Amino acid sequence: MDETAAKPVSASQAEMLQLVLPSDANTLGNALGGIVMHHMDIVAAIAAQRHAGHACVTASVDGIDFVHPVKVGELLVLAASVNSVGRTSMEIGVKCRSEQPRTGELRDTASAYFTFVALGDDGRPARVPPLITETAEQRRRCAEAARRRAVRLALRGDAPAADCCAANTDPGEAS
């Protein structure tokens, strides 16, 4: 298989469920923020590795917003999707919801953007395949990711690279 062949967003999306146990909670019976972040990092890593075809490491996390507590006995419902790619890095969007297992009620819990770097067998950054965006929503997320990347690079004092979404097109779209 050609590791540099473009891959659609749908090929690497990841979902995960995690039961919140008493050992995961604070004294109020809510999941610890660190536990939620841990599971968000795992589902993001799965999406990154599926896309890259390499081991991937977390390079950064844009702020995690917690909007609703998760009680012991509820499920964390996590979903991750590659938003954009660079030469060796990817932005992964993660959405976490809580599910009350008896009623099926879902509530938004947390969300964040993770940046991962793919590593080759030698432990050095490895090229990642281009991303194929297939829907208007995916193209919007890619464009927003490019803006976030430019801000991250500006804060570090680095100049942004070429637009990572420029090659991301709908396969049925005329160039």
C-alpha cells in the first residue's frame, strides 16, 4: 500500500465508549477532567494513526472546553476526526459526550483540537498522506483548522506554511 496516497476523512474517523467508574471520579461523583482528557487523547491518537499509517504522538492540544459533568455510571462517547494535515502533522477534532445508559440521553461534555506528529520507524517525523475532504462540513473544518494552525505558528514566532487545505478537494469536484 502506498503510504503517501491521499485518504478521505471517513477512512480514519474513530469512536470510543468508556464507562465512568468510581475510581475515575472526584468527591462529587463526577469524572475527573484529566480522565476525560486522557480518553480524548486516546481517540484522537487512533484517528491520527489510522490516517498516517504510523505511530503518532501528541504535539499540542488547543484548550479543552468542559461544558457538562459526567457522573459515575455514565458513558463517555468520544468521536475523533482528522480536520487537516501538514507535512508530518495532523489536527484532530475530538468531541466528547456523556450518555445516561438507562435513558440514552446524550449531553455535550467536552471538545478540543489535538495536533499529532507521525513518527517513522526511526522515531523521526514522517510524511502523512494528503487529506481528501468529501463534504462541505469537512472542507469548513479544514479551513478553520488552517486558521488555528496559523495562530499557533504565530504565537510560536514561526511563519505559517502553505495552505494545507489547498490540495484537499472533493474527488468529484472540478479543479
